[in-house]
Amino acid sequence: MTLGPRRIRLGRRADRELRRLDPPMQRRVVAALDRLAADDPSLDVIKLTEQDMWRVRVGDWRILFDRDDAAHEIRVGRIVPRGRAYDR
């Protein structure tokens, strides 16, 4: 069931991490966020085990987020390289 377009909210940390990316990777991440907001089924979205978080893979980078279906919102917490994405 598709819920339609969602609003993307970047946390402070995710906003800072996005601004620090090189321009080509920034464009890829923003494009992935746009597709995520539109509920694109072709995205590589996986729910993380033992956490109430989801992740989207963009090359070697991961976008970590949680979803609020009631508010029709996606809250992005981190945008990090794969190696650091799953640190506790």
C-alpha cells in the first residue's frame, strides 16, 4: 500500500553530513531522498534489526532514518559511509 508523497526531515547531524559530501554524492543522496519520499519501490530500503530504524543504500553510503506513517514523514538521522553506519 502506497501512502503517497512523504515529507523528508533532516536532523541536524544528517544535514551537516549531507553538506560535507562532495557535490556528485550530494546529488545522489538528494535523489535517493526524493525517491524515498515518493515511496519508490526500487530503492534498497531495509529495516534494521533490533532498532526502530531503516536504511537506504546509496553506493557506499547509508541513509539512516525512521518513519512516522501517521505524520506522513521520514526523519533522517544520519548519512554515513557503510563502515560507520551500523556502529552503536
